Amino acid sequence: MLVPMKNILDIAKSKGYGVAAPNVWELYSIKAAIEAATEEKSPIILDFHSSMGDIFEFSEIAKFMAKKASIPIAINLDHGQTFEDAIKAIRAGFTSVMVDRSTLSFEENITEVREIVKIAHAAGISVEAELGHVGSGQMYEVDRTKGLTDPNKAKEFVDRTGIDCLAVAIGTAHGLYKGIPHIDIDRLKEIKNKVDIPLVLHGGSNTGDENLKNAVKNGISKVNLFTDLSISGRDSIINYIKTNDKASLLEIFKAGFDGYKQKLKYYIKLFK
């Protein structure tokens, strides 16, 4: 069933578990994510980035698959960096949009996020925004401590924007890490004590099981994932071809997305 992301995350926050938010982009990835969540009896958030394809084309497939499912499913625009993409996602039937203005100043971030919140909420759509900035794993050793979320500004940001969930920068990074991930749990605890909405962790892949379990235990309600799922799918394809040298393209695709699915199930279990 298709629901606003707020519905899923408010329950997750109240019960203390995390919801996986895998990046998906077409039929097979959407199907793999929904199957993984259904088999684990878990809600799921389908994250879509506009660089992965056409917003309207993706939405039609995702909505069709979500409406057939027995579990709660939200469709979220991931890292929406333009006003136009946010409006497209709202028009296309997404149930949530992320407004990423994390590289702007505090005041500019608030102004631009608040504008989308007013429009999205009028349409019954949830809004996620980011305070601080989650950077690239390849630059982790250089800028890990740059752009961390300021707990003292978190409450003001939430109050002034009216967002439904807040993505926080507490030491994770996007992609593969160059260095050892260090998650600032004390910072997370402080943010949680200051705001009363669900918190989101970007850059969940290869952050480490204990780090992720501690993050969920201490307030994270949504964990974004892609790199680890992609690697698992790729490795499944390589292994499948080695033992099935006459496999069809369809069989190869299915093997890849089965690897993606199994890794996602692993994370769903990890987040309880």
C-alpha cells in the first residue's frame, strides 16, 4: 500500500526501529526492494534520485507495484536539489520529497525548504531536509568533521521549516569510505533530545553493522542505502556468469537483483 513517508517514520520513531530506504530506479530494483520488505514483513521507503531516470516514468512503475503490495510503502525523491524536481515529484505522485539545500547557508536552507514544505503539505506529501552536509566517502579522511549537524540549530531549523523528518550529518558519507567510519553518537543523542521528529541517516552503506545498530538505537528512523546493494548485485552477476556461461540477459538481470534483494533483507533485519 502507498502511504506518506511521515506515516511510516512516525511509527518507526515511536517503536525504536529503523526503516531501510534503498535507491531504486526501474522495475527490477523496485520489485527486489518490495519483495525484500514483504518477506521481512517490514515497511519500505523507495528512494529515487533524478539522475537515475525520468521522474514520471519511474513513478508510474513504483506506484503500480506499491499499490499491489501488502506492506506500507513510501516513494521519496532523494536529494532533490532543484525546485523543479520537487514539483515534478509532487505532480508524479511521490508520497515524499527530500529538499536538499545542505550546501547553502542556514538561512537560505530554511527559506528554500520552507517553500517546498508549504506546497508539499498542501498536497499531503511528506518532506525531508538536511541540516549539515553528508559528503563523499572518497574525501572522508579530509572532511569527516566538516559539515556536521549543529544540535543547537536543529530545533530552530525544524521549527521554522515544518519538515517531517531531518537528515543529520553525524559522520557518515556517501559511497565507499576512504578511512574508517566514525559515527558521533553523542551528537546524535543531543539532536534527538532537541527535536521531536524522525531522524534520517544518509550514507548507510559500509558504515559497519555496530555503527548502524547504535545509530538506530539512539534515534535514527530511516537509513539510506545504495552502494552495498549495488555491490552485492554486481557480485551476484559475476558469480552467476561464472557457473552459467550460456545464461540469458534476463537470467543475469534476475541474478543481480537477487543479490541486491538479499543484501537489503540483511539490513532490514539489522534495523529490527
